[in-house]
Amino acid sequence: MKVARTLLASVLAAALVLLSPGSRAWAQAAEAAAGADFGAAQAARVVPVALAPTSALSGVPTLAASASLSAMSAPAALAAPAAPAAASAVFAPALAEAPSAAAAEPTSASAMAAPAASPAAAVRASPVSTPLAEASRALSVARDVGARAGALDRLFTGARRALGLTDAPSAAVTDAAAFVPALAHSVASAAAAPRATVPALSLALGSLGGPPSVAPAAPQPGTATLVVVFDPSRPVGIRKDLHLSSLNARRPDYVQNYQRTYGALMADVAAQGVTADELASFNASPVASYHRINAATFALDAAKAEAFAAALRLQGHKVYSNERRRIIAPIAPTLPQDAAPAARASVTMAENLKITRADAVQAIARARWGAPDMNPWSRALQIVRGLLTGDRPVQPKIGVVDSGADTSHPLLKRVKQVQNFTSGPNADDIGHGSWVTSMVLNYAPWLSNLTHYKTFTDGGATLDDILKSLTAAANDGNLVISNSWGSDDGDPESPDSVLVKKLAQEGHILVFAAGNAGPGANTIGSPAIVQFKDP
């Protein structure tokens, strides 16, 4: 163990030496070189990561100098003009990810230290239109950047093997051609902008040792997120459901998936008339898209949020703030000493089943399928009988969108899985999600195909969080989706209300809490206010 600690300390010390730039000029040159080297190494498959001023969002994927686009899916016309010389690279995707990105072909790790491409090839592959003199000066240090990255990779690979950690074969290692510019951009950010040091270096070093699988937290103070529903009169709408925060950062092809997903987002946004140049002027960047409601979520500089929203409204788009929805708060119980003499203290589950007439349905099910908690031998016999007769419990997929579920509780042992759509731990921090999930399982005790989508932390979730979870629940094929949350505005045209109606039209059954605001008029929140009648 002592040897392992000594070796690891040596590797970290060597990494600091390899990552230490000599000056701000070196950082700027390395930044430009990384962009050129990336474009050439990817053979026009993916163009360089976006550049953003250091005064912009730290840790949020922004676009100031060039769009991070897939050359296969986005037109070259999306490339933005060059950034000022003082711009630094920010490559720390805090809101990362999309579920359906395909893996890129891995390349050999020996390509880490490959020499830079020729200036002509770099200019052709990269949308960063710097002057030729700047490109030549940048390329002169590209070999040094590549050598440092390659040496660092070899150091960490050797350390992982010596420590007995899993060492994937070189064919599964993160694509070298994509890692070199990511490392160089990160180093450049660290040298030119101290505030970006931690998030930038965390990506570069994490790519070697395995970054966290959970996406970073919500935008930092000074950033804003807006949900934009695009003008439906456009000839082409949003085509896919993508979300950068859904990407698995532990996958060896994470960098390629991020680039590909971001490129698809930029291409869809451009088709709505929102150009890369316009996004750059507001330090804005798309982080999610939802095809059912023709919408996208943008992260941007908070100081420019109002101007960005006004510009999009002029184009006919609708803009919504990414406000928080809340868990429906239970009505405060009446204490026994305050209750009327004839008042009941509580209602049992058996009484609940009788009031809702679920007890009669369960009696029929027990007679046909047996008790849901029968012993293993009886259960096996029941399964065989069901296979022979075709009479088996129906197992539709059921989803619950809430604050999490404590699957260690005996009532929740039949929960199939809990998917975490937050940046925090996969735990029920307020108990609400566990309670509503147990209600579903008490009403349907034979159910064994229930998925909980943890969406709320501390009782709240943003509009984008809601859109992401509802979309995932629908795309997973859930027939019924339970939702005990909402907002007080009661807007049937809000993005989440429109999405709920779209899902109902597709055949999903969405159950919502009407709220606990009383029996008066205008007390039902949204999306519960949505009305849909199956034709």
C-alpha cells in the first residue's frame, strides 16, 4: 500500500509539471493549437470545442468563437467568427448530455503524441478563422501540447496498472484525437483564467481516471437557463430528444458523444433561425431539446437573459423562465386535541382501498392469481399455471416522477429501478417520493414493473428537469405516469402542460395531483389543469 501511495504521488507530481504552462501566451497558443489539431485529427468528423470569454459562464458549455458541431450533421455555415485573442477555452460541460448518442470509433492511444497537422489542413478542418500567422504560431506549440498529453496519459495508465485498477485495452480508451484538444483547452483555461482552473482540469484529469457519472449541479449564480418553444411555422422543427446532462461521463467515448450531441443540438437550433453568431453574442448555448413540443433549453449569461429572450420573441418564439415546480405539500394534519369529538384520527390503507373500490378489484385478482406475497414455491406453481393457461397478471410499465424512493423499505422492494435525474445522490431527501410510490404498489400489489424517476431535490425541480423526466418516462414506454407535483400558475399552455397533453395523445395515462389550495375557483395548478379526452 505504501508503494502504491508513493507511486500515485509521483504520478500526480509529474502531472502538475506536465500541465504547468509557462505563461499566458503559452496558454493562448495552446488553445489555438488545440482547436487546429482537433479539427485535423478528427478528419472533419467533429469540429473544435467552443471558445468562451473568461468573463462568461465558468463550467457551463458556452459558445463565443466557434460552435461545437458535428461536421456530419451541422452545416459549415454555423461556424462563428474568431474570438478575441484574450478568449480562453471552457470545456467543462456542467449540464452535460444526451441519451441516444452512438459511440465513435476509438483510436489507438499512440495517437496522443502525434504531431500537429499542417496549417492548411487545420484551417480547412477548423471553423476558427484566425489569421494565418496566428495559426502558424499556434501550431508551433501543438507538438508540445500533444507530447505533454501523451506523457500524462502514459503516466496515469502505468499508475492504474500498478495500483491494480481496471485498465481497459487501448481500443476502448478515450479517443486520443478528441482527448488532446480537451486537455489543451483545459490547460489553456487554467493558465488564462484562474476561476476556470478547477472545472477545466477536472475534465482533463477525469478523462484518464474516470469522471463522475452524475452530471454536475445546476447553473452557477450569474448564469440563467431559458426554455424556448419555437415558432411552429418553421419548415423543420426539433427532431430529437437530447439532453447533455443525460450523457454518461464514465464512458470512454464521452468526449465524442458530447461533441456529437452538442452538434445535433446546434443543428436543430439553427434550423429554427437561431444562428451560432446570435448565440455567441449572448454567450448562450443549447443544453437540451424536446421534439414533442418543438422546444430547447439554453444556458447563458444571466446579464443577457432578457435581451436574449426579447430577440427570440421577435422571431416568433415563446420564451419561458426555467422556474421551479414544487412537490404538492400535504395538508397539515389536525392534532387529536384540536379535532371535533366525532372526527376520525386516521384512515387506514384497507379503508382507502374500500373507498376507492380497489378492494373489489384486488379480490378478483387474488382469486385468479393468488396473493401477491405468496411463498416462492406457490409463486413458481402459479407462474407455471399462468404459462399453461395464458392467465397471468398484466405487467404494464408504470412510472413515478417524484423525489426518489427508498427501495430498502419493505413496501418498496418491488420497485424495479430508480433513475436519478438530478445532480445529487440517488436518495429520497424528503420522503414524499417513497410515500407516493408505496401508494401505487399498495393499490397494485402484483405490479413488478415500476420505475421511479427522481426529479425533485429539496421538494423542487426546474421546468427543464420536469421536461427531461417526463420525456424519459414516455420514451421508456410507461403506460401510466404518476405525478404528485405542479405549479400554482395553472397555465395550460406552459411547456410542461403542452408536453403532458402530447403524451396523453400518444396513449400515456398521466395522473396529476390537483393541489391542496382548496376547493375554490382557479386553485388547480398546472399541468393538472390540462384537459384531454380520448377520441
